[in-house]
Amino acid sequence: MRGVVFTGNGTVEIREFPDPRPKDGEALIQIGVSAICGSELGQYRSEAGSKGSVPGHEMMGRVIEVNGTRRLSVGDRVAIQIMYGCGDCYYCHRGEPMHCPNLIYLQGGHGELVCAPEMCCLPLPDEIDDELGVLLGGDLVGTSYRAVKRLGVTALDTVAVLGAGPIGLGVLAILRFVGARTIVSEVSEYRRRLAETLGASHVFDPNEVNVREAVSDLTGGLGADITIDCSGTQDTLTAALECVRCFGKVALVGEKRNVTVSPSDQIIHKEIEIIGSFYFNAADFKEILGLQKRGFSTDGIVSHRVPLAEADQAFATFASGDSGKVLILR
């Protein structure tokens, strides 16, 4: 099979690998579509690259071989969740395997074939095409939906979204469906335009305006009811804490390792509620399919579709920031 390899410092090659073989309880999946995630850019830009392995964790495909599976058959189309656990701990029994202390990450989505445990394979209804399948069953919608659900957003809320990369755009799509008023802060002009097409009520560049003052002006001096940090920078976390009103809610979705906060001023004295939201589970996916039947749409989020052979250009485009979601087609 062929697969993408990050060869270091923002370079990509397509290499040949032995076809994987499914172990007991696994299915061999022929990948139909994979999607590039912002979390891949660190490895893409690093000197070491992907160390000869195939990256990619947002993927869908068709089952072409099974080994001891109980509910999967050859020909089934599936989205693939990429986190699974031991199956026997407290969190696995709760249906939240992404919190298992023995968590395992499945990679290889930017190749032609991947083996996946049956528990990671989410069957796709016939009416969900391949492109929609990778969006609904990947980070873009899954992670976004879980955050918005946990916040309890309604059409009465004003929500500030800090960062309109793929996750921010996914959040906007969910908020559009819910009917909330949305304020978006994003440095990329390209992504600001995408946010507007997704129904954002107000969009601005944080390099040109004071984000806290802009949100304050738009909310009568109160601040947003809810803020959602969808980026990986200190600035978006600061904005999320400063732009929310007293008694408001903040969701941290964008991955970041080290940040600086002022608990007294930004959290305690405002009596705000903060949640972290990480990935999604099979029950969330069932609910997402239900939303899609009721009219939820991802229209406007995908900006580029490229074949596997042009993966180098796909990653260069995505890394530039001048894109929405980028899909790699087989």
C-alpha cells in the first residue's frame, strides 16, 4: 500500500508499505477519505517528521476483510474513531474509552489501508457519502459537537469563538444549527470569510481590534454568555477568559500545553464555569447522525480536496492557514 510520510521540516513523501493484516477482533479498512487535522502540523513541521510511519487520525473507508468481528462485514462503510482503551476499566465501562489509563491511539489514516479494532468502527448509513462520513466521524464535528452539547448552548446565547481553524469552523456549524448568535475572532482572512459563510454574526481580526473590547461592545458591556477557545495559542485562552461575562461558561477545546492565567481576575471574581472537552464517544456519534437527519450541515467547511499523490501540496496549503478543512481522496 501507499502512505504519506512526514520527512521533516514541512516535507512530505508518498512511500510504499507492506499491507497490514487484521488481528483477532479487527477489520482491514480500505481508506476512502482522510482529513488533515491541525494537531498534525507539529509533527509535519518538526525535524524528525513522522519517523517513517503513516500519520493521520481522521478517516473513513470500506471494510475489505474481517478477523473475528461480530457485527462488521466485508463491504461495510465506516468512520473510524482513533482512541480505544482496555475495555475493562471504569471509563471504558462508561463508554468513554478516551479517558482509559491504557489509552491507545490509532494512526495511519493518510495511507490506503488501516487495521482497526471493531470497537473503533462506526457504521455509516447509506445516505452519508464518504466526505460527509469523515467529517461527522472525525474531530471536526465529533469534538465540536461534544463541546457545544456539554455547554448546553441555546438560541438565546451569544457565543464567542476564538479561532476559526477546522475545529472552530466545526463549532460554528453546530452553533448555526442550534441558532446561537456567534462572534468570531480569527487571524486568517481566508478563514474569516469561511466563518461568515457559516453564519457568524460578527467576525474580526484580533490583530486589528481589541478582542475583549469588541465583544463587550457587541454585548452591551456584559461579555459573551459562552466563549469557546478553539486554537492552540495563549492569546485565544486569554480572550476566552476575558470576553465571557460573569457567571458565563468557557470551553477549552484547542490543545495547548502551557499557558498563563490570572485565576483571581479571570475566573474566581467572575464566578465563571470552565470545561475541557476532548474528542467524542460512540453515543455522541449516534446523536450527530440524528442531527444530520434533522438538517445539520457541514456545507462551507471543506475548502480543498486533493488525491493522495498530491498530499505534499495538501499539507502545504493547510499549514499556510489559507484553507478550511482539507480532504485527501483515494
